[in-house]
Amino acid sequence: MKITRLKTWQVPPRWCFLKIETDEGVYGWGEPVIEGRAATVEAAVHELSDYLIGQDPRNIEHLWNVMYRAGFYRGGPILMSAIAGIDQALWDLKGRELGVPVHQLLGGKVRDRMRMYAWTGGDRPADVGAGAKALTDQGFTAFKMNGTPEMQIVDSHRKIDEAVARVAEARDAVGPDVGIAVDFHGRLHRPMAKTLMRELEPYHLMFIEEPVAPEHLPVLKTIAQDLATPIATGERLHTRFAFRDLLADNMVDIVQPDLSHCGGISEGLKIATLASAYDVALAPHCPLGPLTLAASLQLDAVCHNAFIQEQSMGIHYNKDNDVLDYLVDKNALAIEDGFCAIPEGPGLGVEINEAFVEERAKVGHRWRNPVWQHDDGSVAEW
């Protein structure tokens, strides 16, 4: 079997889909994208195709190493996201050829279904209490919210009070047994993070996510010392080597690799296994489309340290299309009582409606994240 073509589409709301085709008619789908840089990742996919056309798609580990090592310059969000989507598609293709789900190829599942969480509120969180209650009424046992809008490196205590009040509102709305994750999106800096993280302790959060930007991760050892709340991060780390250093320094309790950013299922499994050696939990990052979610569930299926899965159905970014819109069978990723059954179809376990992809690709997108500024005009973290 030989790879003959890599086809890509940019589709609303902010995703990129890939289909790898072969001379034997077997194919596989993946989702290579960085939010806000879809066109750049798409270009990288087609550059990497020079290593893939004419090759046997079943040699996934070999092809992964060729893509990662042969170009000399390696790593980073663009190249690793391109590799990620290709890797997903290769696993999907191999599963389809053999007629089994990817988790069977990775050793078999350790669970039948995965606990899921949803988002409430937007980039600048508001009305989180009502949103949280609505999610629990749908059966979710956990949700995530943004913790704060813009915050200067040293800001007023009012910003801390407002963030704490929002979390208090959410906790009051859902009671003590629902998991609350607070995502700071790297918007905090060391001087403010120390105080805010401690003031959130009484609300018994499921985890605090990305309190500081990835370039400042070493400060976690100081600001999170003696905190009871688990610290999660990893969506902006792209290789096992970045996670190795994070884990070796005991800076994190939950790793959050993104299967469309960290090199795909192949690298995601290595990251998850590495985390398990440090008794660290796995909660894959996934505010993206159906293929990233399906790939994440295949990984969750085989990782004993996976405990919850992010998904983006109904998230505030999904204005034109939502996750299930692109599936032939929407039940493949259906969430019931806060859980999603591990997909059992061949490959990633989902079938993409290619005709609908073609139609929506005519619309496409040019999604960019907001550019925020502080009151003094300086650029703020989004």
C-alpha cells in the first residue's frame, strides 16, 4: 500500500481537516491545526507530504520519525501540529484497513466510557453561575470556566476579588460535588498568581489550568507550593521532551497534551506514559473539532491515568458550525450523563461527511484570537 495524496480543507469555525488517500482505496482522517494559524499548519502538512507520498502508511512510527527528524529543524506548534494531524490520519487509516478501533492497536481499552467536561462563560467570563447550572442539568459532572480577563503583571486586588467572586458564584450554583476547573489561559504572572491561587483554595477546585504562560512554567514550583488544588498545564507544550522537564521538576499534577498540537496519538501516548511514571494524571486538551476529540478518546481508552476529557460542543468559538455537524453518525461522539462511550468503529471511530466538508470549505475561515490591551495600551495575554 502506498500513500498517493494528502487533501486538506479549512472549515468553520476554525478547524483544518486532512484526508490521506492510498493506491488501495484505504483512507484516513486527521485534524492538523493551530487555532489562529490554520493556513500555516496546512502549508506545513503539504511540505511534509514530500516525505509521505509513495510510502507505506502502515509504518506509522517510522513515518513519524522521518517527519520529526529528517527536516533538521524540529518541534514547535506549527510543525508538531502538522505532524499531529498526519499521525491521526495514519492511525485512522490503519484501523480502517484492519477493521478495528485505534485503541485495539494500542493495547486495548482500560475503560468503556470517558468522563467529559464542558465550558461555561466566554473569554471574559460572566454569568457563570447560570451557565454552570445549565451544564449540570444536562448531566455533566464537571465544567471549566475562564478565571479572569486581562491582568497586568502587578494589578489591583479588585481583579483578584472579582475572580474569586466568579468562582464562588459557580460553586454556589452547582453545589460541592461538581468538578470545577478554572482556566487562567496563561493570563496571570507570578506576582498575582501567588495570591489568587491561594484565595481560590476554599472552593475545592478540580484543577487550576495554565496559571502562567508556558515560558514561565518554572515559577510553578514556587507559586503552587503547598497548594491543595491540582495544577494542570500542557496545551502549549508540543513534545515529550517539554513534558519530561515539567514532570521531572514536579511542577504539575495533570498534563494536558493536545492531540492536534503535540504530534498526534503517537506522541500523546508517550507523554501519557511518561506522566504515569510520575503518578501524574492525564486530561487531554481539546477545544477543537470531531477528529481531535475522537483521537483523544482513543488515547483516553488505553491510558489508566486519564481521568477526564475536554470537548468543545457549544463552546463560544463555535459560531458557524459545531463538532457533530461534520459527522455522518452524530451518535459516535454522543455525550450522555456526562460520559462519552469510547468509539468502537474502525480507526478513530468516526466517519466524516466529506461532501459537507467540501461545502463548508467554500466558506472556510480566517479565525484569529482577540488582541487584548491593558489600560495603558500594552499588549495583554489572551
